[in-house]
Amino acid sequence: MCLSLSCVAVSFPQLNRTGRVDSAPDEPHAFAGRPPTGGMSRARKPAWLKSRPPSGEQFTEIKATLRERDLHTVCEEANCPNMGECWSGRDGPGTATFMLMGERCSRGCNFCDVETGGMSALDPDEPANVADAVAEIGLEYVVLTSVDRDDLDDYGAAHFARTIRAIKERDPSILVEVLIPDFQGEPELVREIIDAGPDVIAHNIETVERLQWPIRDRRANYAQSLSVLEQVERESEIHTKTSIMLGVGEYDHEVYRTLSDLREADVDIVTLGQYLQPSRSHLDVSSYVHPDKFETWRTVAEEELGFLYCASGPMVRSSYKAGELFVEAVLREGQSVEGARRSARAASQSV
């Protein structure tokens, strides 16, 4: 079934008779080969791309707790624009996404601000330190992610699993979401994460198939990422989640195809957000996508394709409070999908 999409003053996906989306004539042209880098983004940043600067007592307390235990967050390392909102909180404890296995990554993706190379040995105390920090901050919902560690024999899967177990052993009621690497597609390593018992397993597809390289490191690819998500759905009842960046040169029909492929893999939750250039040496922004268009993609994802939940907006990121609120409403409060969607959207709009 195709949706009737309202017309507004931006380019929207146009559905053809096959149910696919035709690219609009004013969509950005995709680059050939390596993306343009080393300069300013071609388009001026629009007024709707605003974020609250980090501040507040909760923000300060979380930062102090992290520094005391020598812990890292992707919020800081990737310069997330939502750090002020998530860390400061409003109606409860703030949220931080813990980044495991150091602050330096073995891969060099052209969109990411995390440093590449020079990785250090794993800290054997990190799983316990993360569990202690979670308890001290008072989190009821924890997000764990990590750098890629292709230099390790198991790419860090066992360390990741130990951290999940350390949190759950301390308090089984804490909901744990993990945003995992692809572990080079090795099923036994993905299974190690499944067996540790997180509540949500996320792995990001990042962009459409045509743009995987040069946007992502060559060791990552579209089929490999899909296989990770498919395995989690096939071998467990754990909710699955992924994220797509817009504004990197994609066409509308490619976004639709990506969403369709993810649903065929039975992925439950998807987030769509605007790519923002971390520095002049990173991939340029190809276009700034209007918030109304993000809303259209949300409607397509939930009402046409059947995702349980879609968080879609310029400032949305893969670890985003609205998605966490949806999962909490379903798993902890037992709300229906529709009720959980309403609760998550109402809470995110009030911030």
C-alpha cells in the first residue's frame, strides 16, 4: 500500500506504480569516487539545525563520574549535537552512550570524528567501571557502543559481552541497548553479544548501498551490515535497530530501497538523521534535508513499511532519547506499539 504524501515546499519521495520511490529532479548529484573533503560544506547550515549547548548540574555530574573512572562516551568523541539535551536530562536521569575499548578506532570512516589508529590494550576493569558508573549516575536505560577493534583476535566481542553482563548482574532491571560493530560479519562473534542478553542490539547501515564506500571504511559494507541485523532477528527475540544518515548524496529511491531491505531483514527500529560535517577534513554535506521531508520518511517507515518505530529528524542520531523512550514504554511499561510511539514523541517534543 502506498501512502498519499502531502505536498510542501521541499522535494519529497514520489512513489511509482511499483511502490518504489523515484528520485526528484532537484535531489543532490552523487559524487563519484572519494567524497569531497577538506573544505567547507557547499550549503549554508539552515536555521532548524540548532542544539542546546551542554550545561546543567546533571551534565556536570555525569562528566565527573566518567572522568573518575577513565571512561569514554561516543557523545564526546563524536561531538554529538544532542549531548546537552541527553546529558542534562529534564524529567529524570540524563543519558550517556558509553564507548568501550578506548577512544581510538581501527577504521577510518569519512563521516566520523573518532580518531583512527594507535589503539591501546583493552582495560580489563572497564566492564566493572561502566557498571559502577551506571549505578552511580542512576541510569535505568544504558546505551553501550564501541570503536572498531579489528586489531584484536575477536574484534572485542568478548569485552563487549562482559560489559553487558556486568551491568545486568548488578541490576537485571536496567535496560541495555548496544550499538555494535560488524565484527567483520563473523556469526559466532555476533552470537556472543546475543548470548550476553542485551535488550536492544543496534548496528548501523549508515547510508545507501551505492555510497557505502567512500563514506564508510572499506572493511564495512552493506551486505555485511544487513547480515548482522538478520542474524540477531533470526537467533533471538531481541529488538533490532539501525540508523541512516541523510544529506550525503543519496537519492530518494535509494533511501526507500534501504528501508525496504531493512524491513525484509525484520529490523524493528530505524533512525534517520542529518549528516553534519565534524571538521573541514571530513566528508562535505551534500544537502541539508528539510524537517518536513524527515517527517515523510517517518511516515513511510512506520505506516507503509511496518517498522515498530522510526525516529526521523535533522538532529536525530542512532543513540537518541526518543528511541530509548519507545523501547522503555514497550519493554518496561508494556505499552502497545501505538501507545509507545505517542509517549516517545510527546517526550521528545517537550525537550
